[in-house]
Amino acid sequence: MSAKRLSDLFNGSANLSALVAAARRLDEANRTLRAVVPDLAPFCRIGHVTAEAIVIFAASGGVAARLRQQLPTLQRQMEGRGLRAGALRVEVRLDKPRAALAQRPPHTLTPHAVAALRTLAATLPASSLKQALESMIGHHGDGATPGEP
């Protein structure tokens, strides 16, 4: 389907036209947020924009706290860029960190690190620390250092 035909489809339906307009407002609001708080931009996004309030979704409680500290300044800066609302609210939404965790490679130890942990565990008396180290060693391979058989 061509772009022209898609735009005709969106413009032909009042519901779809309203949806496209809302998506554009949300996209513009997110661009404004990224410009206003570039250091926090990867960890937050605009969730809702209405005349009464703009809701910012934060990826963690720490990010939410930093945003809340900056709310008066954020509101002024966003209004200066044409994004007006009665209030700014911040909510914690954990959907971004879960996606980031799914993409993160598993933690691995080098063979040298495993060998060093094995040496340390051998010097410890029977304890929960020794058991934890032995468990970690078991999860990370044989621990042979390069050049050893």
C-alpha cells in the first residue's frame, strides 16, 4: 500500500485521524523532553499529554526522584518550547529496564578470575562464603588460566 493511500485511509476516518494527531503530539512531547533533560532522556518518556497534565514515565524510582526535583524548571522549559499543561506528573514505569535487561549479555568471568576465586575458596574455612564462592565457580566453568592444561 502506498504512502498516499495510507494517508487517505487515516484522513478518511475521524477515529484514525484523532489517533494520528495524538501520536504526533506524543512524539513532539517526547522530543521536547529529550531536549530539556538529555541526561535522563534514555530513562524516561512522556506517557500522556492532556490540557490538564503531562505525565512522564520514569524507568526507576531514582530517575523519578531526579525528575520530581526538577519539576518547576522542567515545566518552565517545556512551556518555553510550546508544550503547555496544567501540571507535570511523574510515574514510575518499569517496562524500559526489563527490555534493557533482556538485551544485556550474561555476566561471565575470565578463566583467570575463576582460578583466583578457586584459590581464595581453598584458603577459606567451611562457611557460607566458601559455599557461595564454590557455587559461583561452578557456574563459570573450569577456571583454567590460559597456558594451563
